[in-house]
Amino acid sequence: MGEVDGLRQSRRRPNGIKIQCSDASMAEDLAEFLRGLCFEASVTSGRTLEARFREPIPVDDVAARLQLDLYLRVWEAINYQASAARLSD
């Protein structure tokens, strides 16, 4: 692993991140939204999704969580009747 401007750069592909949507009928919409960004995403059951970053992969796990959380807040702003949260790591 190299360093870029003092940040450790990870070339590994992070494990899938589990996300729970407040409404099962909105889960596929959330998966599609994430696929339009930088994720592979699929509904795994009911209200639960799994998302995995495509390239470029964030520099570390903290950056990945922050980036995903930001995208979830944007999706919630567009779909104010629903909510979504990353499940415990």
C-alpha cells in the first residue's frame, strides 16, 4: 500500500456494506440510486441491501462510511417519506 499526501491508500475492495431501508417498497429504488453513483448494489431481503464500491474505492473505511452516509442523506432528501441507514459494521 502506498501513501498519497500522507493518506494511506488501500487497493483492496471493501466488503459489502449492509443498508436497511425504512420501507421495503423503496429498497429497489435506493439500490438503483446507488448503482447510478459508484456502487454495485442489490436488495438482499425485504428492506435490506448490500452495496459495494466500484472504482474509485475510497482511501479507507472511514472515508467509505462517510461517503455512503452522505449519499444516503441525499437519497432521503429526494425521498422524504423514506429513510435508510448503514447497519453496524
